[in-house]
Amino acid sequence: MNISVIVSFLNEEESLYELNDWVVKVMQSNHFTYEIIYIDDGSSDNSWNIVNDISEKNINVKAIKFRRNYGKSAALNSGFEVASGDVVITMDADLQDSPDEIPGLYEMIVEKDFDIISGWKKKRHDPITKRWPSKFYNRIARMMFGIKLHDMNCGLKAYKNEVVKNVDVYGEMHRYIPVIAKWAGFNKIGEKIVQHRKREHGVSKYGIERILKGYLDILTISFISKFGKRPMHLFGALGTLIFLAGSVIAGYLVYAKIFMAEYKMTERPLFYFGILAMIIGTQLFLTGFLAELVSRSSSDKNKYQIEKKLRLDSKEEKKQ
């Protein structure tokens, strides 16, 4: 199979028929063998019924429905697990990503041997409250992680199949899949200027809270990139330094108590700072030790409650 197209969505009933027809037209005109995998991230509208209808008319359409909203990372990770195309394309369902970009993305992966191609919405049709925070966080990400992408958050991306099978996407990490892929050893990452269209239906899922989430995501991904597999290196080092500082203070106070007869150790604020430093240092060291155990034993971070599937069951593509 040439291409797997993964479309994650939440309440996009007005766009799904048009998007599907457009993707199918592109696939047929370019003679691609393909599958379209829809991931319903807990929609409360008629989206799932529409996908079910589309699947009945086209055997290349598959789908997964979550019992509740888990977020885009969970949706993409579930799609990655079942995708079988040589090239995996991800795109949003709101018609702001153009399926006409698919052949160009496919060509760059297959013929130029890129591991990942990220779309760059150079001309965006979003409100300024969405554009400027995105530009800011993209610039910070380029500086911190050394990946020269202008629009790391763009939902329109292309991957080699082996990339999506070797990355774990959870929490809010979908924005930084290129960073995660780079950790896994996939270093050939490029970008392509893509068309960005105005939203025609539905409402944006972007809110002001995403600005705060973007800041927290940067901190999270930075921490994980440096200490995700070795948390003891951070917490253990900090704990040891702080404990040593407290020990030095305690040693000085003991010396003063012994050799300075009138010295009242417990009446000095330094006494309490020393005790506090030793307690905090011990706690940080133990935190690093426990985090190390968790990081080496955890294997259940990507468990999501799936309600229904279409054409993805192991027995004769049985529909639920």
C-alpha cells in the first residue's frame, strides 16, 4: 500500500463528506493504493454516523471511535498503530489542510528519502491570537531542539511507516513529533510549504488556554529530551548538591556550638535553613530514584478506551 491517511477529528460532521471525496479524488487521479483511517476523538455530533456511511461505500476507509475525548496525541497514536501504508499522512478534518498536497509530500518521502516532511503554512488564515503564539513557540522549539522547522505544529505531515511504528505519542506531544522522532534516530526531517485554507465549517478547537499549554509543553518536551530516560541525573544531582549545602551549614553550626561557648545554635535562622536543605535534598534524591524505577518499568501510557472500529478487527474486518 502506498499511503495511509490518518484524519483525527472532534465534532466535524459538516466537513467529513467533502474531505473524504477530496482525498479519494486525489488518490485515484494519482493511482495510489491507499487507506483512510478516521479517528473519532469522542465526538458528540453526527460525525461517527457519517464515517460509518463513508466506510460502507468505500472499503479503503477504516475508523476508530474513542469512548470519550482523549486528545489529538491519543488519536494519532492509535492511527499510527494500525497504519500499513509505506507513507503515512496526517491531516485535520476541518478542510484547512488541502489533500492536493498529498502527492508532493509522498514524493519527498519516497524519492528524496526523508523520514518526515512537515507542512509549513507560510500564509495562514487564522486569527492573530493563534498565529503569534504559534510563531513564538516554533521559534523557541527551533532554538531548543535544533530542528529547523518553521511550523512544527502543522497537522499536515508525512512520515515513513517505520517512523510512526517507532515513536510513542501521548499527552500533548503530537505538536513535537519531529522532536520525538529525532530522539529515535530519524534525523532526515524536512518541510514543504503547503496551502492553508480558511475554515468553512464548525468551530476552532483552539482556545486561549493553548498559550499556557504551549509553554508547559515546551518545558515538558525539554525535560523529557534531556532526562526522560535518566531522571536520576537531574533530581539526584540537585538533591545531592542541596543536601551537601545543608550538611556544610550543619557542620559549621556544630563547630560553632563546640568552640564558641555562648553560641546558641537553635536561635539562628541558619540552623533551620540547614535542616530544610538536608530534607529537600533527600526528597529530591528519592524522587529521582523513584522516577528512574517508573521510567524503566512503565509500559501502559498509551491505553485508550476504544468504543468502536470499522474494518480494523482481526477477524474478517468485522464491524462493531
